[in-house]
Amino acid sequence: MNTLTARWFRCPRPLPRAGIRLLCLPYAGAGAGVFHPWPDSFAPDVEVLAVQPPGRENRIAEPAGIDLDELTAAVAGAVAADGRPYAVYGHSLGARLAFEVVRRLRRAGAPLPVRLYAGAARAPHLHGSGAFDGLSRVSDDELVARVVAGGGVPEAVAGEPELLELVLPALRADFAWLDGYEYRPEPPLPVPIAAFAGALDHAVQVEQAAGWERHTTAGFVLHRIDGGHFFLHDRLVELAALLRADLMTAGGVR
């Protein structure tokens, strides 16, 4: 693993004999630690590789921010060095980042994933007024209150000024990227897309998640999860079962 790839990824449980890798991108303000529980649901056949954005966890000393070109280069490096097929899962903001990374990989002629999974995310071409929209333009207090209400930051963290001081820069940087995002039309991806929508999600409606269908020519499926915006935590068993079953059809899992 080269230096760039090592900086951007964390592998909670290396599985060099696994048939496929699942690259995971976290939601706004979060880091690779979000996916530390995932290997228990996928081992031994799927190796989980989690993206670690700057400004959080072991990269806390770095300025928080999103550099899509650098992230794309890190993904390309990880894929080229490994050689195994891979899929990509992004949750909320992570889904938008994953989509843009895959489009950049296509432009570069790099190997594409066998699946693109979008969790709790509006289709890229859709704009709307959701619970997490416009947060880069509000005060710290309002930002924290809205994110805590949506489940994005535990109340225990919000109640500890020192912990909150560590989380806020990453939250602001991520929401600034999301608020400034402008979709630019390109041909649909030749990659199957599966979208996952929380039935109780107040930030993303099921119909908005269904809009991902227009961004693929290789097949689309929409799954409804019995949970809110952060179903990757409290509905992990259900989500992992769906992902694993789909990865089996992709030919990477025995």
C-alpha cells in the first residue's frame, strides 16, 4: 500500500484471501471508525476498507476538507495495487463522494467497481430542503443541534465542549462541500447501483433515493431499510445481509 493510499484508508481486519473488497465512505463529520464493526458481518469473504478523510481520528491534526482528486488517486492506487474486484459503499455525504470518485475513475480509464452502493442519499441531480441542508451557513449551536437531532453526533459528544471542538471542523468542512456541490451531467455509469433508503429518514425521502436509477446503464435496485438516516448503525445486520447477498451475485463472494 503506497503512502497516499495508506493515509486515506483504514482496514479494520485485513483479509488478503477475500474474493472482493468493499470500500466504504462515511457520512459528514465521521471517519473510518464508523465502519470498524463491519468486518464481523462480512468476513471471511469480503474485506472492508474504510476511507479516512482528513481532520478526524488519526488524521485529526490535518485541516479538514475534501480533495476529490486526491481521494480518487488513493482509490485508484488501492485498486491497482490489490487487483481484486471491489465495490463501493457511501453513506449520505459519502454516497455523493463515491459517485464523483467513480466518475473520475471512469474518465481516467481506471478499473471501475462491480457495484456502487448509495446509502441514505438523494440522487446527485436532485436538490431539496432536507434536515442537513445549509448547515455550513448556520451558527455552531444550530449546526450541532440539527446534527444531534438527526443522529449524526451523539448527545454525549455534543455535551462535551472539548470533544465537540474536535468534531466541528470536520462537520463544517463536509457540509461546506455538500452545500457547494453542483451536479454536472455526464453519461450514466456502466456500474450497477443499489440505493438504500431509511423508511424513517427525515433527511432523504425514498423517492429521492430512487432517483439514482438514472445514473446507471447496468441495473438498479432500491432497498427500504426499517430505520432512520443512520440505519448503518442500528440496522447494520439488515443492511449487511443485503450487501452481502448482492456481492455474491457480483461473483466476488463464495
